[in-house]
Amino acid sequence: MSEMTISRKLGTLVFFAVPAIIGGGIAYWLSDSWTVVWIYEILLYALAGAVISK
């Protein structure tokens, strides 16, 4: 399998940025807690890192 190019990695990060912004707002709206937002963001960034590291 070939290595991901830089442009593809950046595209993947942009793809994960939309759920980070929208989902972070929804998480704060539902919980009214910044802790929940940070946990959501950390899990999402970990998932993005796992996808990019492949």
C-alpha cells in the first residue's frame, strides 16, 4: 500500500475539523460543560491521528 501524500493528509485533517467545530458546539450545548467538549475533541483528534498515521 502506498504512503499518504501531504495533500491527502491535510484533506483528512480538514475533514475532521468540521466535526470538531460542530460537534464541540453540540457537546457544550447538551452538557454545558467544557470538560465534555475537551474529552470529545481529544477523542476526535486521536481518531484523526490514527487515520493519518496509517
